[in-house]
Amino acid sequence: MSKGKVKPFSLNLQIDVPLARFTTIKIGGPARYLISVTHESQLNDAIEWAEGNRINWIVIGRGSNLLIHDEGFLGLIIINAIEYESWTIEEDRAKVTVGAGTNLASLAARASKKGWGGLEFACGIPASVGGAVCMNAGAHGFEIQSVIDQVKIYESGSYHFLKSAECQFTYRSSRFHQRHQVILEATFNLIKDPKALMRVKEWREYRLKTQPWKEATSGCFFRNPETLIEGIKWSAGALIEQADLKGCQIGGAQVSTKHASFLVNAQKATAKDILELCARIRYEVFKKYKVELQGEVRFLDQHASSTRTI
Ligand SMILES: Cc1cc2nc3c(=O)[nH]c(=O)nc-3n(C[C@H](O)[C@H](O)[C@H](O)COP(=O)(O)OP(=O)(O)OC[C@H]3O[C@@H](n4cnc5c(N)ncnc54)[C@H](O)[C@@H]3O)c2cc1C
């Protein structure tokens, strides 16, 4: 299997690699092929090889919003590990441009330590910059779309720049879920803010108190519903808690006892356990509140060419 200009041995592809360790929930069977790319040219070659051989490919970041099928993925997983960082500073404004493999939480911490504000909300999101842009990650009332100046993307062998307004951001989603485009780089607009570091400390402490940080999880499994119940907007976590599901367990999958929208891999859980637990939660919440919970975590099936919501 080596059609196309690029040969698999020159790419350093790994074969039949268990994927659980590349996700924060520690679940997932093997990838038929896997490569971690640190340069744009490597990414280009990997995609060219996969397409030349009609093999499905998908780019992932830090796997913090991913549930992978127990049978794995019959294609090529490309881990985006492209990291660089450059700053342009003009008086009380700065732009920072980073490779999409950059650790978002560390970037937020570095920026706030230098007195630059804008990314503090991301200090507890264990994402790569690319994954966070794709998911329009957010917290504490802020979303990544509001700090993006531009994003560099790869599509079908060419490179483009998109402004934030062109990325079709919505709640925890963007155009990158519909189109086979790879986020390579993002530039963020930051402003001088002496209180940035204080906010990072405050929000980190809040997370440690309210979320199961030491457990294997993919964060919030469900989006907060738009529907009002008796005139009040409820979070998904509050509905799950009120449905008496905190601590509920199916196989090794458990509703976190700390935060009910987080599902945790408590005891060698499988993807099947997690999916069954999601179905049970949806059933119970609908029975009690007539609200259909929508998934936030992305599921990767064996034969898929993209991820989908659970
Ligand atoms: C403890 C914990 C707390 C969390 N808290 C929050 C929170 O407060 N707010 C929040 O929004 N999320 C939160 N999350 C979820 C998660 O961190 C975010 O969704 C994050 O943006 C995912 O980034 P990632 O790099 O891990 O992406 P992955 O999980 O690797 O991928 C997610 C999706 O993005 C796509 N993708 C990844 N990189 C690229 C790229 N370079 N180009 C194109 N597509 C790409 C993948 O194909 C996949 O569809 C939390 C997760 C955990 C485990």
C-alpha cells in the first residue's frame, strides 16, 4: 500500500497503535495508522499519502473532547503537534501567533504572567489550540472566537487564512466540523490587563473545587440546553443532578460525583459503557424534564471520515 508520491516508511507511520493513551478519558481501540506531526510539510505528506491510498484520515489535538470506538479507527490518525509562538506588541495591544499543537492552557498562563489579557478563560481547558478553535472552546462566559484574529488552515493541498467571522463559530462548534480542513495556526488579539493573572488563579481554583480534575474524563458530555424550564435556564449538569444520576455507573463508566455533566472512566470503561450511560442520562432527563440533551463530546467511529456528536 504505497500509492502516491509519498511512501509510508518515509513518513514514519506507526501501525496498529492503541488510542486510549491519546485521549484524556483513556478509552479507544487501535488506529490502523498513526503519525504525530511537528511540521506543516509532514502533515501535507501524511494527508497526500492517505488520500492517494483512499484511507480515511482525521486530525486530533490533545484528545480532551474525544471518545474513540472500542474497535479503534481503520484509517490514519494525525496528531497535530505543530508548536511555535511569536509575539507582536504595540503599546497596550499584542498579537500572539501559535502553531495549532500548542497547549492552550499553558499559553493562557504565559500570556497572563506577561500581563496580557484575553485568554484567561482557557487556563483550565486541557486543549491544543487547533482543537479549541475547532470546538470554539469556552468557559466563564467567554469563547475562543472572541479573541481570534485569524486562523491558518490547510485544505486540499493549499493554505488559507480565515478571519474569526469566517470560521462559522457557534456554541462548541465551527465550520471545521463540516469541512475537511485542518487548523494549522491561530493568531489571538490580547490587551494589556494587570488583573489577568489574578483571574487565572481564581478560575483555576474554582475548577479544582468543582470538576473531577484528577479523573479520566472528556469534560462536559452534554451542552447546556437552550430550553427554559419554568422560566429558568438550567445547565446540563444541574438537570442530570436533579434526575438523581450523580454517581450512576454502567460498566466502568460513571457520572462524576463532583460535576454531573462530566462522565468519568472509573474502572476500565469501554466506549460502549460510556454510550450506554449517555443513553440512560438522556432517557431519565427527558422523562423528568422533557428536555433532549445534546452531546458536546465528539465520537470517532471505526470507518468515519470525521467525528460526530454523541
Ligand atoms: C477536565 C476537562 C475540562 C474541560 N473543560 C472545558 C471547558 O471549560 N470548556 C470547553 O469548551 N471545553 C472543555 N473541555 C473539553 C476540551 O478540552 C475542549 O473541547 C478542547 O477544545 C478540545 O481540544 P483538543 O485539542 O483536546 O481536541 P481533540 O479532543 O483532540 O479534538 C476535538 C475535535 O477537534 C478536531 N480537531 C482537533 N485539532 C484539529 C485541527 N488542528 N484541525 C482541525 N480539527 C481539529 C478533532 O478532529 C475533533 O473533532 C474539557 C475537557 C476536560 C478533559
